[in-house]
Amino acid sequence: MIDPGDALNRLDEQLDQDSSVTILTGAGISAASGIPTFRGDDGLWEEFDPSELASPQGFQRDPETVWEWYDERRQMIAEAEPNQGHYALAEWDDAFPKLSLITQNVDGLHEEAGSESIIKLHGSIWEVSCWDNCDSSPGSWTDRTAPLEEIPPICPDCGGLVRPEVVWFGEQLDPAVLDASERSLNCDVFFTIGTSAEVHPAAGFITRASRQGAFTVEINPDTTSASGTVDLAVQEPAEEFLPRMNESLGIN
Ligand code: OAD
């Protein structure tokens, strides 16, 4: 395991304001905001079944149960605040003009912390759309009501079901979003922060960035399948390491 001081020195060698930097974040960046991660002993998928709650088939079978689960998560996220990890990354917008931030999170906490131009790989828990894609509904729209007034919520145009605009298991990612992510893999330094690197295509981004010549860095208190392949694995919580890194590299 690398000493945090050595990690900071190596990052200092790799980064300057001309560096193109790409960040991939996952649930771990929001853990310190009180939002549970998906995997691991306390993870959501230990208690809940993703095929019931995060798949089109599960929604088709039982939209009410799916919406009850999303309504609870929306209420919890509505009360959560960004943490020092989110705020530290928001400082990178000015520090690195060539920055891309890809997140698998649907919670919106990067925006709340001030990050701009976020590539939301798995959508947003605050966006909804008509399940039947009815002609009169506007594609997707923002609904921040938490708790919801009605479960399941109803499309204002056709009276059919509304779904959360998040990517479920078995669904394709938005091609434009995937394209933007893939273009950002051609970078000088690639950070993977707070993700177990289990879910594709995001999990594959690390190796793809590395093959294109990026110096790869993982920030995660635990070991993941990416830990052995990255150039630098920092085994610390993001909310602790990132503010220290900003201070050490003069990012503020
Ligand atoms: P996971 O729950 O799979 O992984 C979270 C990672 O965060 C783990 O590797 C933890 O070790 C790490 N972690 C925990 N606390 C941390 C902290 N304070 N700082 C840094 N890291 C920390 O979550 P994701 O990798 O985001 O998709 O999961 C990917 C996708 O799987 C999610 O977007 C979701 C899920 O199923 C869908 O719902 C489609």
C-alpha cells in the first residue's frame, strides 16, 4: 500500500494545469453524505434485489414497489449534502481546464457541490419520463417532489405510468452520453474514485484509458478489481484524501 505522502508526490509529478484529466466516480464519493453504496456488507444490493427494483421487468411487474423504493431514496438524497470529496472535485473545474467528470451516481451531489458539465452515465434520480413514451410527453422532465404525492406517479399527458430516468440493468446507456464518456478516456490522468468497478461499461473505462496512455489513479479505502491494474492506488476515503490533495497541489 502506498504511503499517502508518496501518493501526493506522484500526483504532483503527473499533474499540471495543462493536463487533461478525466474522473469516474461511483457511490463511494457520496458515502460520507450518508447515501449507502450498492455493494459490500452494508450495500443496498445486500438487502434489496436489483432485478426487482432496478430492471424494466421488475418495474413492469410491480411499479408501485419500485416507486416506493425510489421515493425513499429520493427523500434521503433530498436531505443529503455534498461532502468534502464532492467539494474538492468541484475545485478541479478551474484547476484543470481540460476536465471531464463522469459519474455513475444519480444523486446530483456533484452539481450541488458546484461541478459543471457532468457526464451522467446512469441518469438522474430527479428526472422522470413517460414509461410508454407517449407522443405528448416531453421526453424526460425534472420532478424534485419528495415524497411523491402519488405512487406510482402518473404521466400528465397520457395518464400512464412514469418511470425514473435512471439506467436499469439490461438497458442501454444513452448513446450520446456513452460517446462523450468514451471520448474523455483519451486523457493524461484518469481517476477512478469510489467505485467498485464491477458494472460495465464504466468498469472498462479504467483499462481503456490506460491503453490510450493515461496515468491511472484509484481512490478507494478498499481493494477493487481495478486496484492491481492502476498506476497508483490510494487506499483512503475520498472525502479525506481529495481535500488534502487539493491543499498539497495548490488547487483551490
Ligand atoms: P458500489 O457500491 O459497487 O461501490 C462503491 C465503492 O465505493 C466500493 O468499492 C467502496 O469500497 C467504495 N467506497 C466506500 N466508501 C468510500 C469513500 N468514503 N471514499 C471512496 N470510496 C469509497 O457502487 P458503484 O461502483 O457506484 O447502477 O456501482 C456501480 C453501479 O452499480 C451503480 O451506478 C448502480 C449499481 O448497481 C445502477 O443502478 C444501474
